[in-house]
Amino acid sequence: MIKKLPELLCPAGDMDRLDSALLYGADACYLGGKKHSLRASSGGFDWKELEIACAKAHAKNASIYYTLNILPHEQHLAGVEESLEHLAESSVDGLIIADPGVLRMARRIAPNKSIHLSTQANTSNSEAVGFWHDLGIERVNVARELGAHAISKLTKAYPAMEFEVFVHGAMCLALSGRCLLSSWMSQRPANLGECTHPCRFEYKGLEVQDMRLTVEEGMREGPTWDVTHEGPHSAFWAPEDLCLVKYMHWFAKNNVASLKIEGRMKTPSYVAHVVDVYRTAINDVATKQFRYDEYIRELQNTASRNLSTGFFLPKGHRKSVPPLPKKDCTPIVAKLVQKENDSKWQIAVRSPFRADRPVQVMVPGLKRPVLPVGSFQLENHRGEEVDVVHPGMFGFIRCESEHFAEGLFLRG
């Protein structure tokens, strides 16, 4: 029995990404400031921008959660305190915190704000959930290495607690010694005292096939594991990307409150693609019209690494889907910026946009109406008709299309 569909929680590294997430269906967005959010290079929001972001989200009945999830040293506390003083007066709907000291400060300085526990706190058992519950935490983002069975047990043990789970994006292997390499490679969790020390092994490459490098460990004959490979170098320490879109019904059935997409450093077009897929998949759970093949094809179009089930399935079993070859991808060519008149729109060009190729309009709900060649006209920034508009430029598209709306992406 599904009581309530999960919230879709999406990344917003800056205002453009926020706009894309909200347009394509986010129920909530998480974002950070200029400091203290574990994404120092994402741009972030100053205090004035934060209020604008909250107003935009609230106008769409969406929530804003502010990340204050660094694990600070003593010299950082004064800055954290200053941030909390601003946040106490802000319109944000919740704070995402990992460190017990920051939690203590937040309770004192911003008692009016809901607090969500970051995955950095590594919550993996019901007693830990109880501990945080007793301290006033309203939502826990569980440890990323938990599988379906463990997540289900937590939601049943604490039905009053909201649980949040990462379902898509980059995965990390370690946090302050909490390494996952041994779990990933040997199904022996280091955090349970069973580490096989794979970081100390010696390896050699065996073969490269379909962008995968098969690796052999020195003490065992035969392939040990595969790593992503493209060109002359291998992303040896990069895990596959997480993708749990297939299991939306499971999350809804097991009362997971929020499904989180990783990617504050990703492009606005990536955010649009992924949010559109997960929004549609969650909605399709309610209507019983699930379209997994369609979802995964869209996600393959955005992927740079294999899309994996990570630790979600039992007994170390993983299902993995490769990204589309570049020749089969459909790139984003432009974003609709604003309407000039009934048939003319300003566009921000992302990749070479040619008038002799059909383009798709990325309409929310995984609708992809096609503009055939001859149905649109391209103009450069001076309003002169051209055959191609180049990336990094503003231009215009003339087209009579009922599907156009500010902020939508075009691809082709």
C-alpha cells in the first residue's frame, strides 16, 4: 500500500540550476552558500540570492533545504555561527547538517528551522536513528552503503522519522577512514572490521572492451574488477554512478520520504534531464504506467560513467548500464531564454545549433516533440538569419510552436 509518493529532492548549485530543477518538477531543492556546504566550487547563493531562491521555490509549492554539512575544525565555528544567524532569519525550509557541534549550534541559534541529517553522518542502524531523533532531527539521509533490506528495516523501526535516500548521481568511496573499496570489490565491509585492504594491492590491466578496463589483482589470477576507461587513461578510483530509477515503486511502498539526486556541480541541462526522468517515474508509479526502458535511455544520454545499482541489491549483486556512445547521444543545443514576440525566442546556445537538423523540445513529463527541418529559423545575436549558431553565444529561433516555454532546453 502506497500512502504517499516520495518527495523529489534535487540539486541547485546556482540560480540557473535551481530554475531548471523547479521547471522540470522538483518538489524540493538543496543548495548552499558561499561557504560550509562541501561544494566550494559550485558557486552557491549569497543571502540576497537565497531569499530569491526561496521565493521562486515557494511560488511553485517546493521547498528549499540549505546545506551546512561541513565537518568543521575549531577555526571554522565562528563562520558557521554567522551563517546560522542569517539562516535563522531566512525563508529556508530546513537545514542539512552532519556535524554534532553544528547541530548543537543550530538548535541554539536557529531553533525555528527543521534539521535534516546529512549522509555525511553515516547513519546505518536504528539506534543511531534513535539517537538523532532524540536530538530533534526530523529527517535522516541514510548511509549510502545501505541496501534495500536495511533501509526497509529502518523505516519500519522509526515510522515517525522521515528517511531520505540518494537515488542518482556520483558515489563516493571514503569519508575519514570510512572506506567502501573493500565492500565494493570484495563484499567485505571495512566499517565492520572486514577490510581486505584493496588500496594496498597491486594491479595490472588485462583488456579494454566497451569503455571498460578489466583489472587483475596480483595475488589472484583472472579478472578482479572493471573500471571506467576511455582513451589512454582510466578513472581507476572512480566508482560507477548510482541509478535507482527502476525501484521507484519500492521506495514509495516502503515509505521513504525523499529521493535525492546528486549533482550540484552538474550543468543545468543535466539537472533538467535527470529531474525530468525521476519526476516522470515517480508520477508514473501513481498511474501504474512505469516506463523503465524510456527512463534509462534518457539517463544514458546524460551519463559519463556506467549507471549502477550500487549497494542497493542484496549480496553484493550489482546491475550496471553503460552510457550511450557519444555518437548515439542527443546533445543539448540551446535553452529558451525569453520570448521576443509570438514566433521569436532568444536562446542561449550550448553546442553547435544547425538549421539543417531536426531538434527536440524537452517538455517536462519526458515529452520530446520534434521540430522538423524547415519549421524553424535561426538568427545570430544581430538578428541575421544563419545556418548555425555557435556555443557560448546568444541567438534567436523563429518558430510557431505550442511547446515553447521559458527555460526549456532544445536538443538535437
